[in-house]
Amino acid sequence: MTGYDTIVIGAGHNGLVCATYLAKTGQRVLLLEAADTVGGLAADREFHPGFHAPVAHTLSHFSSKVARDLDLQRHGFNPGSSELPLVGVGNGEPVVVHDGKISGVSAKDQRAYLDYHGLLCRFAAVLEPFWLKTMPRIGSNSIGEVMTFAKLGLDLRRLGKKDMGEFLRIAALPMRDLVDEHFDNEQLKAMLCWDGLIGSKMAPRSPNSAVLALLYRLSGEMHGGHAIPSGGVSSLVSSLMASAENAGVDIRVSSEVSRIRIDSDKERQRATGVHLANGESFAADRVVSAIDAQRTFVNLVGVEHLDIGFTNRIRRIRSDGYVGKLHLALNALPEFRGVDRPDGRIIITPNMDAIEFAFDDAKYGNASAEPVMEVVIPSAADSSLAPDRQHVLSAHVMYIPYKARDGWTGAARDEVRDRAIDTIVKYSNGLRDQIVASEFLTPADIEATYHVSGGHWHHGDFAMDQMLMMRPTYEAAQYNSPIAGLHLCSAACHPGGDLTGLAGHNAAKELLR
């Protein structure tokens, strides 16, 4: 059995980040990936010959610290593309937000947007340092851990009495309440809800944490903006892989882990290596899982090694995905009515009720007859994604249930794909005649293809009881587990999902303390 200092399971971006940090300290690190390529949901996907689009089609708040630490620019990562306009289409004139300016709404809403965005960016800046830290558990803490909580409280206090009170008031508001307080235009309100809701089991009226999710996404240098880097999102993956290899990480694809090896003595259990589906085995001083918590503990560790209370908490993690993915191969650049050029994030939803009704359908296992979605033409920014003068349309379609009422048959999938296409066609000129090929991935397809429980982008909802020092759950937070030598670094951990690299960074720093 070949030995390593650390084995990392899963070569998504967090696994790559964690493995590279560890290898840069001289550790011998093995990174294992079940798929035939690295990158997870950010990996390049050729859905039709010559047409490419990853499931994650834009970058927003990837950690600039991680990029600097791992020298990603030297390895080919260039995030310098300009911010994509945010465009809302539905009933009436499109609403466009770009470079801090807004059009298609009243002067009153324009002024309100500047105040709204400025205030939320202030709140996001307060929280931003804590996304890069291990959030201590509540209870008996060291001086350093107590200081983490104290600093958060002090930073909130520095907002001033009025703004601190406002932060505490809105933190758990439904998105609908927040935007209703600030704006009149229904189209604007719907599109501003989007980034608080995308990827989670929430709608505009849902209480809990949509505002906190929005503040998380407003962190970073782009303040909530999105971009397509030079070479597409997959260029981030290729630069992470190059950095990992340069640091000495041993990367093996098509290497599915079937079991984490658990040895025990009279005092405790310890993870000592892994067994692969192909029969190979590798030993290590520690194992780090960059895959979701349910798959880690239930599938790879086995409930026989876990306390029943802990197992029940892991099984209760809410991780049913609600986002489907539509890819279209087009023979020309599409046109959207009222939009000068389709080079932004186009949010198709006329109002918040449309989002709410689509969510209601999904709760009962149905895909809405009128889906809401985010559409991007990534080939408009990166021509390498499609053949010459042809294009790719990539859409995140909400809300698509992981468990369809009558099961996900081929016919059911085609029906939902056609509904999504019909919806886009309503707001475009001649799109249907431009379609060369199409692909639709349900959350169940994403689960099967990318080995993510429930097909959930973020390995679990971003919710009050599944965040900060409780993410993914008690005894599996702080990048540790009940089993010695077994650690976590995936989106299931603090601070959560999206392409940030933060969980991988934080887990590595915790292991190296």
C-alpha cells in the first residue's frame, strides 16, 4: 500500500486548492478524482462537437488571496475580463445594471439602487474577513477563537448604531421584503432577488438566509459582479491544476474512491487511507474529503463507524438541488428584444411572483410550465467555446426538482428542456431557428455526472442551521470530523459554495496550524 502524508478525495476547485497549499509546505499529497478530468462543476463540458460550456458558467467572488498564494496568474489564469451587465427581461423595457449604473427604471429607483447597493456592500465588507477564517464552535474556546467572535462583533459595532441595527434587522429577511422596501419596479426587484436565491431551496418569500447568501456573493473585488475570464471558467481549473502539479501534488483522475480505510484501537478510530473501486489502496497520515458530507460519511466511511446521532444529522442535511442546466449550440449570435448585445447575465423573470410560483411547483415534484432562469452567452466573451461565428447559450434554470413526481424519464427531461427553450424564445428573435443541438441536465443528472449528492451546487443549502460554525453540521464543522485523521474541505464546509476556493484554503490552514 503506497503511503502519502495526505490524500485528498475530489479534484473540484476546493480539492485542488487544499492539496496545493499542503504540497507547498513539503507534504506528499495524492489527489484522487472519480471523473476523467479535474474541476467538478467548473470543468469544461463538450455537450456537442465543438461546443463547450461548464455547468458553472461565470466567476464572481473567487478569492484573490488564493489566486495570489497559488500564483494562478503565472499558471494561466486571467480574471481581468470586464464585468458582465446584469439584464432583467420580462414585461416591458429591460432593466440593466452595469458599472454601478442602472437603466430602464424610474429616477427614484435609480437613486434607491445606489443607496441599496452601497449599504449591502458595506455589510458584505464586514463579513468578508470571516469567510477566510475557521469559525470556532460555540462552547469552550481558546483565546484565539474567542477573539474571532469578538472581532466580528467589533466590526459590526464600527458600522455605527444605525447601520448595525439595520444589518441585524435585514440579515434574516426574505428577499422579497428587502427589495420591496427599496424599489417600485417589479422587474428590478425580481432580478435583484436572483443572487440571493440561486442554487438553494428558497424563493423570494422564504425566510432564513437569502440576504446572507447575497452578502456572501457581494464579497470580493467585484462586489457581486460576474465575469467570464479569458479562456472561460475552465481556465481557472487549468491554472489550479498547473499550480497543484508545480507544487508536487500527485493528481490521478478516473480514480473513484470506494471506501475510506478506518483503523481503530481501544481509544479511537482513525482514517489511514483509501481503497479505490479498481482495487488499488493508498495509505496516508490523514484523509481530506473535498466531496459532499453525505457521500463522505454515509458512502465512504460507513455508518458502522459513526454515532447514530451524528449519522442522523448528516442524513438530514438539506441538499436536494433545485437548478437545472440548459446548453444550446447556436449557429449565430442570438438576439434578445430590447437588449443591444447579449453579453450579460440575462435574468428571465417578469416579477417575483413568477419566481415564487416556479418554486411552489418544484416543492411538489413538478417543473414549472413557466421556468425562471439566468442566461449567458459565454462564447460572446470567449470565442474558443464554439466553432467560428457560432455560439453557446448556457442557462441556469430554476426551479427543477431533484426528485420529479413521476421520476426523471427521458420524456420528462425533454419536456422540461422544451419549456425552458420556449421561455427563452418568448424574449428573443429567431432563436429557435438558430439551435443546432441542446442538452438539459436535471439535478439528478448533475448528481450522477459530478458525484454530488442531490445535484446540489453547494453540497447543502446556505441556511441558518447549515452555515458558519454549524456547516455542514455539529461535529463535522471546523474542517474536522468525529474520526481522527479525517477532514473536510468541500463546499459543504464554511463558508459554502460558489467558485471561491475559500473552503479549500481554510481547511488547509487549519491542517497546517
